[in-house]
Amino acid sequence: MLRFVLRRLGVMVLTALVLTFVVFYLTNLPPNLEKLARSEGSVRMTDAAVASWIIDNGHGGSVFYRYAEWLGVAPGWVLTDDKGVTRGLCIRQNDDPALAPTFCGIFQGNWGFSTVFKKPVLYSLGKSMAATGWLMLAVMVVMVPVALLIGVLAGMREGSRTDRVLSTFSIASSATPEYVSGVILVALFASPATGLSPLLSGWGWIGGKTLFLGTATSAMDNITFWNFALPVATIALYGVGYIARMTRASMTEVMTQQYIRTARLKGVAFRDVVLRHALRNAMIAPFTVIMLQFPYLLNGVVITETLFNYKGFGWMLVTAAGNNDIEMLLGASVVAVIFVLATQLISDIGYVFLNPRIRLS
Amino acid sequence: MTTAWDPSKPILEIEHLSISFFTRLREIPAVMDFSCKVMPGESMGLVGESGCGKSTVALAVMRDLGKNGRIVAGSIKFKGRELVKMDDEELRGIRGSEIAMIYQEPMASLNPAMKIGAQLAEVPMIHQGMGKEEAWKLARQIVADVRLPDPDRILNAFPHQLSGGQQQRIVIAMALMSKPALLILDEPTTALDVTVEAGIVDLVKDLGHKYGTSMLFISHNLGLIMDVCDRLCVMYSGEAVETGNVVQVFDEMRHPYTQALFRSIPLPGADKNTRPLISIPGNFPLPHERPQGCNFGPRCDYFEKGRCDAADIPMSDIPKGDRHASRCLKWAEIDWNAPPAARVVKQKSPIGRVVLKMEDLKKYYSISSGAFGGGTAKVVKANETLSFEAHEGETLAIVGESGCGKSTFAKVLMGLETATSGSIMLFDENVQSTPIQKRNVDTVSSVQMVFQNPFDTLNPSMNVGRQIIRALEVFHYGKSDEERTNRMLELLDVVKLPRAFADRMPRQLSGGQKQRVGIARAFAGGAKVVVADEPVSALDVSVQAAVTDLLMDIQRENKTTLLFISHDLSIVRYLSDRVLVMYLGHVVETGTTDQVFNPPYHPYTEALLSAVPVADTKVIRKRIVLEGDIPSAVNPPPGCPFQTRCRWKSQVPNGLCDREMPPVRNLAEGHQIKCHLSDDILAQMEPVIKMAAE
């Protein structure tokens, strides 16, 4: 078991290196650097000035070397300009160049400085990750039990009325992307002009103008049911349909297996057939799907956070990408890659526990 | 629970039971007017070909016919209580506690994600409300009862960690957990090897006696029925056609179908040339296309128009019989002892020159033990020093249980795998290390294969004619499409299929017909050597005879060398000229059919022969049940591969069997065995199968 985890961790590190290099390469393409030079230096710089700015700020030279610098495995660049001022990747302003460390990449904890947020990348990243973490947690807590329940109820008696009703619901919800369901939810519950809110407020049942809040900005400081329900519902709705469909398929298949017949003919009551015999076997396939949902949540988060103006990871990613904030994007990609790989590792380990037929030596 | 029930009354009484399956199109009757009685302690056999409704009857007793199945008429009484009208609650009380079932595929019928112990203990916990600890204790005792070694380890194992035979013992243990009054066994040994089957059959019989359990034993194997049952009921196309006690039905059958069935199975004494099998003409009727009157009418030799097809035929009792009854109008008129009319004596084909010669063939596979490619590499010795010759026009049978390396051998010969060392000489050409992609068309077309499962080996989206023509194209036969089409039609004639079948899709064909297409395809390029890998084991007995006869006929005409791979010794005795017995990759005995089937035997051959059930009351068979399972080929025992299960091992001095691989010995001209036993002990061996003096 330990050897398996170690081997998987090794593979993870390799994958992370490859993926971050791809992101590094793409964000450091010459046009991006030119844009960076013009936004950081001056918009009216000449082409020659842009070229020298790029070199002066350590963006020249081989992309591999710069990647190594960024990682912190190659010595950071040091330049002394005409005025005798020495600047470098690892030299902070007003510091003595002689005392600065040689290496300063992400390994040393130096993730760079965000040009948009005017703060160190690590700080902004931490804050937005925390916000998104709460959102994801809420989504998972709502989505997984609901989806499994729907899937199992639908799958245990294939073709029954319960099955058809629940299947229709899950197909509909998995066919509605977040940018559609989000808008619909806002219109229904959080608009003072349409949907339920004007009615409820007319009857005097709610104090404010809307039932739910259409924006989740206030949830950054204080999460309440009224400001958090809609973003959570928007993300969960799509996932519920998808996971429920997978669970149902797996459950119907298990229910036709011979060992279910064996259990039935042993005299086991239907409830126990489902709970004791079918459930664990039916969970094997959806478990992988649920774990795959985590990386997918990062996607959903981008749309939903923008829609509800919730300043989490997704919102930050959109802002950073829109403003050519290279170091921020790189930092975000590192976090995303590690997150995806870690959930896959957990998924593989959990799979082994669910399925006794697979045993890791 | 059990209200007063008189133990002299039948434990199970089925009367005029009819079951139908309902589809959107129509009602499909699966079982019609079925009656039978099982007395306490009695075991009743249900015999018939696939689709005759025997499993449906069993599931009806369990009241588990699925959503589409329904009992439309009749009654099933268990201990005098009507099962047909019971509600779910009452049924649950009976299932597993008073009636238990044992299934065909043990692996599929055990829950893969539950420990064996938990699955066993569940039964008394549900029915007797037993505590968990006590239930596990009982489970441990029953596991020991079904003769499984190391019960504690087994209780904590998952099903996939056990072998097929062990799994079936667990299923049996599960059925016995609450000492049921009736045990239903649905083809319990079909998925197992013969030597394992023998052990299971013994176990079932002993436990039946020990607990006084009545049994309903479903099988297509008449020999097995004779071993286990007191009475039997022969079913055909949804109806019981004959019922009675086993000896009476076997010796004095009173229904033409029973008679035809016995004539189509290879019993000792049958011979492909002088006493060939007689297959039942025609096909099994589909459930919605059953004929008027007698269902067997269109295939019956004694059919009388206007009488047999007039109205439904009831069961009629046969006087002087022991509850013997037959569903035949003419049973009193037919001369049951008359020899079959259509017995064609065939010429034995001469055996020609050597076509195929294998010398010291070895095939090793290396596998790694780690789940992700790491770990130490192990070697599986699938074939060890295989040497033999096959002649033109000869049938060479290769016999052995699963895992003995017979299929690996076929793959190597076909070129699907290349041998590790040794040589394969095909018409003086060494093909040992030439994979099939690199063999020339001549070689490929002259070595062909007939596969085990005709259901999976035909392309489902291509019609029959096209598939045969495709084979002809691959073998570069003929110059034009027209020529190939003609050849294809000829081939259909050869395999006795109507020419109209060329346009049919595989799904429209029955199993036997599909296998004929497979044979036509194999012979399309004028194959000289045909490897038939269990060609009839997936088919019903009446069809088996027809397909084997077809193979024999084609062989006679084309002087083909047939390598017949099989685990079924009765069919091997019937059709082969020479036999090769394999065990764990080694050839342990080889010789002509007479030499191998008569003493002196290799101890493994002896056990194998005694394990095969024979459906003949006049045959006396010595029971030798092998202990344990076949050792794994990854980790074979030292010395003789068979020493772990050999009953003669004590006769060899100095523990030679544990240490040394026995050398190949010549016992007679062409008869070789690999065994340490001395000549005088071999000479003392008695024949396993004897005909009782008449």
C-alpha cells in the first residue's frame, strides 16, 4: 500500500512538472511578454524599448532556464544596470543584493507578485482558495448524498414509476449547464421583478425585496443560507444529474446480477438486498465519477463565482486571465494541478477499499 | 411455522403447472401441464435440453420468475402448503430456510464484495434470528461439513480468492445453513471440471443422506442424473414427456424422445465406424412455434399423421411401473427393443503419412506479480516438452482439465503464440517461431480451427454466406466472385445446411447451425489439419451427435487430421484414434484409444475416467475422487506434477514422486506414460469401467 502511494506520488510530481511547464510556456509566449512590458512599463514604448525591458526584467533567454528559475532549481537572474543598481529575481527592493538568496522559485515559497491584485500571489491565492473551499464543501455535502439517493432509488427497480420520474429529473438537470441554471435560479428566487420574490413580498411573507440574494459577495465574510444557497444549488444541480445517472446505471446492473438472486432466494428482504448486497457493489463505479467531479467543480466554480460575484478561485482565475497576470495564472495552475492529481489518488485508493477484487501488493 | 405435515406425504407436489412469459408481442408459454411429486428424502432429476423449461420449473418453485414470468395455471404445494398463492412475506420465510437453491455458476452467485462468512451467517440470522457470533460458528461448522480445508481462512476470504470448486462448495454450504427440507440444484456442476464435479456430486449425495434432504436436481447430463437421483422427469419443449424411477426410465424407456436422447449420447460401446450415434433429426421447436398435438411429433420416428397431431396428449401411466408415466399415445404399440433402423456402418478411413510433428515443444509465459508491473517475474510453464506426431486422416484427442495447457498448445500450433523452444513440423516445414501474421496463405489455410463457442465466433452483423466468402477471399480461393459464391454454396452442402442459409444472419441460427457455419469456414481453404477446441461442449446432446458426425464425415472425405481438444472423455472414446492426456502442461499418457481407456493407466487418467458419469445402468464404475484442486501452473509441485493428488503415490518407494519428474516410459507399442509406478503395480490396475454381467 505504502509503495503504491509513493509510486503514485512520484507520478504526480512528474505530471505536475509537465503540466506547469505547459502553462509556463503558454503564458510566457512573446506576445504575452510584450503586453506585460507595455502594461508594467509604458504603453507608448518603442519596440526596441519593449525588447530591452523584457531582457532587463529577466524574461529573456531560454524558456527552459526561465522555467527552472521560476521553480527555484536554477539561480535567479541578477542584473546590474548602467546606474550601478543591481536588481534580480531574488532581490527585493532596497535590500542589499549581496545578502539575497541565489534561488527563489516556488520551491522556496516565492510565488511571485500579482500585477492585478497588487499583492503577493500566495496571499491572494490563499484567500480565494479558502472562499472556494467553503463553496465546494457545501456543494459536495448537498450533491453527493442527493445524487446517490436518487440513483439508488431509481436503479433498484428498473422501469418502475419512481425510476422514470427520477430519471427524467436527472437527465434534465444534467442537460442544464450552470450558466443556464444559474440565470434561471436567480430569475426565480432572487429577482425583485420576476419569479417568486414579488409574490412573497406582496403577501408580506419576506421582509426584503427578494427571497434569496442574487449575489454571494457578502458570503465572503459571513456565509448564510440566503446568500449561499443559489451558488451552491447552481453547481450541485448539474452534478446531481450526472452522478445520479451513473449510480442508477450501476445499480440496475447490479440488481440483475446472480448474487442478488441468490440473496433474494436466501430469503433476504428487499430492503436488505438493496442495502447489504447491492449498495456496496453499486458504489464502485460512481465513486470514481464522484472523485472526477472534484476537478470538474473547478470548472463550474469559474462560471458560478463570476455569475454570483463571489471572489473565490474561479473569479480570481477569470480576472487574472483577463489582465495578463502571468505569475497569478502560474500559481493558480500549480494549485489546480495538485488538486486534480490528489483527488485522483484518493479515488484510486478508495476504489481498492470498495472493491475487494483489486488488491494492491 | 410448520403446521402439522405428514412426512409420508410428498414434500413437493406440482400439479398441472403452466408458466408463461409475457412480452409486448405475445404470451410465450414456457412450461405446460407439468406435474411431479418429490417424496421426503427422495431426489428427483429434471433432464432436458436447453430451452425445455427445466430451470423455469425450478424458479417457479422458488416463485422467482421475474417481471415477465407468471404462473398461469396449476398448483405447487410444498409440505401441503400452496406456494402459488403465497404473499412475499410468507415466501421470504420459506426461501433459504425450507427450500434452498444451488446455482450453475458459483462465481456469479456469490456476492463479490462480501466475505464468505458474512454471506453464510446471514441465512440463520434472517431465519432463526440467531446472533452474529453463533451464526459464524455455525457457518464454520458447515464449511467443515462441505469438506473445505482451513474453514477459518475461508470464512474471512472473498469469493474471488477461492477456486471454482471451492466456490461451489460454499454455495452448497449456504444452502445447507438452515437445514432445508428441499434443495434445488440447477446444473450445479456444469461450470466445473470433471474431477471437481465428481467431488461435488459425492458431497451432494452424502449430505442428502446425512440431513435427509429432498432434492430437485436439474441437469442436461443423463449420467449425472443416474449418479445422484432416484427418480427423474424428462422434459421436452415445456412438457414432461416421461417420468419414473431412474433405472426403469433408463432401461425401459417408454417415450420416443427419451429413446432418441439415449441413442445420441456416446455410451461405452459406441463407435464412430461400426456403431455411430444417431442424432435426432430436425430442430427444437421455438416456444411460439410448437406443433399441434405431440411436440416431439415432427422429429419422431414413430409419428402417425392424424393421430399424434390431433390434440394435446396427456400423461398416461404405465402399468406395472413404479409411478412410471409417458406422454406418448403409442407407447404400448412401439417395439422398444427393436434396434434402430437407420444405422449406417461407415468405412474406417485409412491413416496416412505424418502431417504434423511436434518435438520438445515448450511454451512459457512470464508474468509479473506486482499489480503495477513491479515485483519479481514468475514463469508459467503452460506446455512442457510436448512431443507427438499426427497422421493424415487421424483423429488425435487432447484431453485434460482446465489449466492443463491444451488451449495454449492450440494457440501455438495456430501461430497465435510462438513457442519458447522446440519444433513444430507441418509438412516438413518448421512453423514453430512463425507467428500467424507471417505465415503464408497456404500454411494458414491448411491449419484451421473450430472454436468452442459458436455463439461468439461469428460476426453478428455479416450474413452467413458473406462470412464464408470472406474466408475464401483471405485464402485466395478462386478467380471471381462467382466462383467463390459457388464454392460457398458447396460448403453449405458439405455441412448439411440449406443453401438458403447463405442470406441469414447468425442470430437467426441455432447453436448447432452456427457451429456448422464455423466448420464450413474452417474447411473453406481445404484445411489439412483442423484443431477443434471443444467444438460441441456448448451444444445440446442431440445436436452434439450430429455435429461430431459431420466432422467425422468431412474428415473421411478430405483425409483431414483432426486434433480434437476436449474434456469430455465419452466423446473422445467415441471418435478418436489416439489420445493424449495432459496435466499441468505435461503429457502424462499417450496411446491409442484402446490403450488409454484400458488398464494399465496413468493414475491421472484413471481418476479422470472414473469421474465421468456414464448414463448406463449396466456399467459398473469405480469411484475415485481426487482430493483438492489442480495446483497452480505458476507454482507447480516439485517432482511429478500429479503427486499432490495421486492415490498411488504410496506405492512408489523412497518418495521418488516428491523429488523427481518421472521419465517417459514405453508400455507398449505407441503407449507411453510418465509415471514412477513399477510394472507389476501397473499390471495390477483394474479397469475403471466394467459392464455388469447380463
